[in-house]
Amino acid sequence: MRKIVSLGEFLIDFIPDEKDVSLSAVKKFTKHAGGAPANVSVAALKNGSDSYFIGQVGADSFGDFLVDKLKNIGLNTKYILRSSKANTTLAFVLLTKDGERDFIFYRNPGADQLYDKKDLPKELLKNSIFHYCSVSLDDYPIKEAHLAAIKYVRESNGFISFDPNLRFSLWNDLDKYKKTINEFILLSDLIKVSVDELEFITGFSEIDKGIASLFKGNVKYVILTLGSKGSRVYIRGVKEFVEHNGFKVNAIDTTGAGDAFIGTFLSELNKKSLVLDNNTAKEILEISNATAAIVTTRYGSIDSIPGYDEVIIFIQKNHKNI
């Protein structure tokens, strides 16, 4: 199987002990390791893939905490750099009663944004499944690192996955944000987008039109996540989509659920030699939805990601027909 490699932010999520209150009113936060690409790497590892994370954290105590977290999980931390030029990024998460969240970032810039393309491990990227998000695509060195990595992965017959994972608070110019996302969509083989993000990215309020507009450039597969209602897979050139209705759970924190979903999806797709048809898509959606559902029942992201055996037991106990 191929290596799965994610590039981007690795940060501290401060999760509030209270829900439905303003940031100023929260009395206590709990520190968790987070950052979408890192979450994806952990999910892929726990699903059984050879998984790696590329990025940079500060030469500070928060950076120590993050690197130690991945070491303890068993993820190779060789490709995580440390910088004294900026601090580790912090994100304060606000939760609603049903576990939905918003983010306030302390990152101007963060150490992750200063990752330089000259530090990319080309041998690791060669022929890999490469995953990234939009949080690191603003005008900092890490954007150029993304472009260089994508170019190398494409030239070495790799596979490229993009989850826009919108964070509006990080961009002053939303038109530029939309343009940047669409430029990177053209470069990717798989796009994962939530139903809430679709209209901003595509300009279409109708799901069918929005999805159709994403099949451009190199895009072969589009995943649409529907929150508690499950997810769909669309395959280029195939008229009908494949759908799974998800699992009903008592969600307390949705942080990292989408990342756990796509990390699991890529790992399962890796086992299928990157080939999706209606049957394989059904199987992959079920285990990916189950992983995400479990994550929502716990606080934090990386700490919440279950192992493969736990996911299979959960499916057996909560089986739904697709």
C-alpha cells in the first residue's frame, strides 16, 4: 500500500468546559492536540495505513506537547520541524449545546505557516497519497510548500486529496479565499466538502449543480458530508452517487470528526488501490461514518479518534443499511 502523507497545521485546541457561552464567559478550557492535517494522519494510522504528518510547530512548550502526543500514539514525528521564529498556533473552540463549534485562532503568523518548501521530504512524498486543507493556503511560505508538494506528488504518480475545511476567521478577503480554494481543487484527485461549505466554494445553492461544478481539472472523486445525516460519494462519469445515512449518537463535540472521516476514508481507499466503485464506496463510507460518529461522542480531536477494532465493534452494534 501507499504511504499517506498530510501537510499543514498542527496546533493546540482549547476546548471549553461549558457550552453555549461566549469566549469571555468561559471559565475553564482543556488543552487538546489538534489541526486538521495532523488529525487526518492519526486517523489513517489508526485505521492501519503507513501514515505521516509534515509540518512545523514552535520551539515552545506547546510544541513539545504536540510532538510528544504523536510519539505516544505511534506516529513518526521525524518530519515535524521546530521553529524559534514564531509560536505554536493556538485555537480556542466555542461549542454549542449539540457539539457544533466555532474557532478563534491565535496565529499571526504561527510556526506552521513558516514551513518552507526546501524542507519537504521528497522521498516520503513520492507516489504517496497526499492530503491537505485550506487553512494553510494564505500567503505564507507553507502555501508554496503545498504547491511544491502537489507538483512532486503528481509527477511521481501519487494521489492528491483536498479538504477545504473552511475557516473564514483566518481570511480577511473571502473572495481571495474562494479563488484560492478553487485553484487548488483543479490540482487534486479527491475533494471532500461539507454541505455547509458547498455553496461558498461553488456558488451554487443546489447540491447537484454544486457537486457537478467540482468535477474539473484532475478531480475523480467528490465526497459530500452531511453532518449527522451521513455522507455521499460521487464518482466522475458515474450518474448515481453512493450514500450512507450515518449513525445516531449523542454528539458532544464535533471537533475533528470530519478529519477522522477523511483520514479513515483515505486509508480504506488505500486498501482498495485507490479504485472506487459503488460497492467499495458503500463499504468505505460505512467505516468512515462510524469513525466520525465515535469522535463526536468525545472531547477534542486527536485524543478522540478510535482504533480500527473499536470502529468495527461499533458498526456491528449499530449497523444500518446503506
